[in-house]
Amino acid sequence: MGTSETKINLENLKAMFLEANRAFLENHVILLRRKISERCLCGALMYELNKQLEKNGCNNYYADIEFNRNKKRIKQLPNDDGFINNILPDIIVHSRGKVTPDNLLALEMKKSTARREAKERDKNRLSLLTSSYPYKYKLGVYYEINNKRRQILVEFYQNSEKIEEKILEL
């Protein structure tokens, strides 16, 4: 993929994510085996995503974890009751406001031991983030690690809908 933003489409994003995930599993498997925290795992996956962005000539884009955590201007979405909630996806791929499209990928990571409600909240958030709502991420990724089964569930979201599901072996 060249530097042209028009070449950044769903299939390119999925391919870059899957390649970054392959490298994450290959280079950072010790983190998974030691059952390290979700934030640490996100950092290692973010590192591999940034390498893929660079390799594919997406020089205006960056993978960041919990972007704007300490800023006043963070993303917000309404909850089921209509109240506005601040949101901090675990990982986002974006241009940091440099180019259009800005928001490419939003990822939510969970361990399989998390509560069902927390998992559903993350999936609903990805549905909203990939909708026509103001953020318009091209791709949402739900990433659930099951250490007991040695598997990762990956769900892809686009235009508010889950479009694909994969089970990856650790």
C-alpha cells in the first residue's frame, strides 16, 4: 500500500491488522503465557501495528493506546440511557487529525474471564464507533484472549455491524 489515503480500505486494514497480530503472537507470546495485564498486551500489539503502518507506507497514521487519556477532549458516545460517556478504545489507528480519513481502526481487547456485560459493552462501542456517528472508524476489532483454550476470538466490525469472526490459535 502506498502513501495515498485512497488505498486504505477495509481489506488493507484487515490484512495489516492480521499481520500485526501474527507478529504480536510470534514476538510477544511470553506476555500471553504469563497472563500479563490487558494494557501491557495492548502496548505490544500497538507496537506491531505501528510497524505494519510504516511497512505499508501509511506514514500519516499511528496506532495509539488509550489516546487522550489525560486530556479534556476525549471521544464521547451516548449509553443506553442517553447519557454521554467518555470512551477510550484500547487501541486506535488514526492520523492524529492530520489527514482525511482520520480514524481507521478501533480495537477493544478483553480476556475471556471478563464479565459478559463488559464484553457486550465493548462490542456495542465498536458498533457505534464504526457507524456514521462522528468518529466513523473504517474497522472495529473485538479481541478476546482465552488462555485456557489457547485461542483468540477476533470479531471485525464495519458500518455498525459485525462482518466477520475468526478464532486464532495461540
